[in-house]
Amino acid sequence: MKLMKSIRVMIVLTGLALIYVYMQMEIISLAYEGKRKERQIIELSESTGALSYKILQLKSSNHLGGNFLSENSALRFQDNHNVVELVTRERIPSGEPAALRASSQRSNPLMNFFFKAPAEARADEKSDSFQPWRRSR
């Protein structure tokens, strides 16, 4: 009876030992697979960085300008012969943007109600005489 009992115990212990060894082998196998995937991720990350650099280099203004303005390209800068002048009802002075603003403010009082013109400095105020501790009289 003791022989049968000891054989059963030996079979159970052998089975448990085989399960333990199998689990250890799976753990080591998964560790190797994880390391392999980690290396693959690093390689893909490096290739992504290199490709991003190449894309940014191709999108750079220096590269695009070199391609567009090369001798083989049909694109050219516009010269004075290709400029179209528009004819308007009133002649707008080119050197006086303040006159343009003043004329547009006078012409539309509704816009003046919603959008106030920026305050202009008065000629009698001096910026160098600013003294915050004195009260103005």
C-alpha cells in the first residue's frame, strides 16, 4: 500500500515539476519576444525620425525655392509687364494711409459707432515730463 501511495505522490510531484518547467520556459520565451519587439520598436522609431527629417527637409523653403526657381522650372517671378492695375472711382493716395482711414471713418457713421478710432496723442502733451507723483492741475 505504501508503494502505491508513494508512486502516486511521485507522479503528482513529477507532473507539478513538468508544469513548473513549462511555465519557466514560457516566461523566458515571452521575455525574448518582448526584447525582440522592443528592438523592433526602437528601429521603427529611428526610421520614423529619419523619415520626418527628410519630409521636413523636402518641405523647407530653401528646397522648394530651389526646385521652383531652377532653370528647368516654368515658374518665374512676375515682371513689371505682367502687373495689372485696377481702375477705381477715386484715387487713393499711396503715401497717406491716415487720409484713407479718415475718409473711411467719415463715410460710415454706423461703423464709427461700433469701432472707435484709436486715440491720437495731443500736441500739447509732452512724454518727457511724465511724473506720476504729481497731480495734474
